[in-house]
Amino acid sequence: MFPAKAIIARPDGSFSLEDITVAQPQGDEVVVEMRAAGICHTDYDSLRWGKHVIIGHEGAGVVLETGPLVTSVKPGDPVILNWAVPCGRCFQCQEGNQNICENQSPVVAGNNGFNAGHPPLERTRWNGRPVERSFNLGTLSTVTLVREAAVVKMAMEIPFSSAAIVSCGVMTGYGSVVNAARVKAGSSVVVLGAGGVGLNVIQGARISEAEKIIAIDIHPGKLEMAKTFGATHTLLAEKEDKGLLRAAQTVKTMTGGRGADYCFECTAVPALGAAPLAMVRNAGTAVQVSGIEQEIVFNMELFEWDKIYINPLYGKCRPQIDFPILMNLYKKGDLMLDEMVTQTYTLEQMQQAFEDLIAGKNAKGVVLMGE
């Protein structure tokens, strides 16, 4: 057994730092000593899931021990954790859509949800009882137990704090641009929301050689940050601008009266779910990146004419393919990761980390283990 400490959410919405134990790995299981974990809004949302769960789904660490069937990593290997573990056998995996695996995705409806095809709950225990791991990972823990398919070996040296953010926010933003929308060189791109995911959409658009990248946000500070990551133009939105329709008129003026080629919604504000359609030209592409799941009303005139609206999950991530690509882009200096980590915390500072997250103070906050 591996003793560890972990942040555990409670059914009443509170959380605490607790002692847990992690079992020896069996089969294709891998025990990882976590070195860093990214913090995003999904982690904060997990406090409202109404159950005990070790939170955290972004992270990087070092392999401590492996089960007898593991072949891709060994003890001592640095790894990035991936929450969307494909089975490789279902219809969607065979179609190349590993991010929406029908058997093992923790978020796709119709499968078994958390722990489908993953180490059983009893393999991680708290107070003598099995405890669930958020997205089958629970990265806000000093040690975690995962499937081999949930880790990707880091083939180059990179700070753990920077590697930790790759496995959700960076992948979601970059992948939505490159894998899902397939932004073309010389095109115009609008990004609604310049938070952690939005900044990575901006980076993806820059790497894709978009000619005009317009960042829109209600916070001037975030717009300044957007310029650092590649925005060529910024637009300060007004809170009372319903559906950002006034901002859309400004965007049309900035794009020759036609509208942008692509627009990405990264705010997670349900009222802005239709806003990308107002920003793009006829036959343009609107991308809902932030995972809005609430019921919203669409004015169908916004679809006129020939506009495409897509809602990709996790940037259509194929972890064993995409993570090495991201690492190589980082090595070349094209993908900015170090600059995105604007604040680090300890596990004991989790409350402050959440407060800063909600206040929008960071491009990305990261918890460092053992600090």
C-alpha cells in the first residue's frame, strides 16, 4: 500500500486534505507519484457533485510502480495523466474518436461513467472505505492509481508545473482549433473568453497561422494577456450586451463586413452559447468549446447561411498522438506553457487556489506536491 494525502470533496460542498492509501498495481495499472496538478473550473464544480471524491483531473508526475502487464512506462518515468482513456475497441475509438470512447469515457452518456474499465474504487481507500477518483484520476493527491492508457510518457524535459496543464485546458483549446475546426492559415478567428482554455485557443490559432485573432472578454487584464499568447486584436465586451450582438457587429466591421471565418466560445456562460454564430460569416464555423450543457434558446436566423456549429469534447484528443505533438511545439517555442502558469499553490492552499480561480486572477493555477 502507498500512503498519500489527497483533497477530498464532500457531499455538502466542502473539501478537506485527508490521508488515503493506494493499493499495489495489478494488471495494466500504474501508480504515479504526483508532482503537479492543474486547477480548472471543473475541479471547482466537482464540489457540487454531492459525493465523496478525490478531485483533480489535470496532472503530471513520476511512475512509482507498474503492474505486470504494463509495457509503455517503467518506475522513474515522468508522465502526463490523461482523463479520457480510450478502450481502442468500441465504434468511436475505431472511428478515431478516442475522446468519446463508448466504454470508458467518464462523461459520455450511455457508458458506465466513472471507473468504467478503470481500477476499482476499493483500490483507493479513505478511512477504510473505497473512495472515488475524479475522472478516474484524482490528481490532487500525492499518489494515484490509474490504467496504463491514462499515462503518456514525457519524452523531453519539461517542468512538471507546465506539463500538468497539458492534459485538459491546453489540449481542449489547442485541439478545438487544430483537430476539430481545422483552422486554415490566413483565416480570421474570434475567441470569446480569454481564460485558460481561451488562451490555448488563441495559441492554437497562432500556431495554425491564422491572420487575424480577435480576443473578446469583459476583463481588460485578460485581454492584455491574450496579446501575449497571440491575439492580434482585442475587444472589451459589455456585460449588458445580450448575446454579444453588439460585439458581433464590431467583429463584422473588423473582418470586412462579412464576419469571422471561425469563432470559439470559451466562457462557459450558457447565455453565450449562441454567440459564436453571430460572429461568423456565412459558411463560417462556430465552436462551443467550454462544455455548456444547459438548455438554451437559439435564434435560427443566426445559422443563416450554411454556418456550421460544433461542440467537440477535449479537443478531439488522441493522447498518445496529441501529447507528443504538444511537447514538440513547446520544445520549439511555439506553445507557451511556462508563461501560462501564473500562480502555484500547495495542497494546504487549496481554498486560496479556488478563490483565485473564481476571481479569474490566473491564466492557470497549479498545485505543486511536496511543496
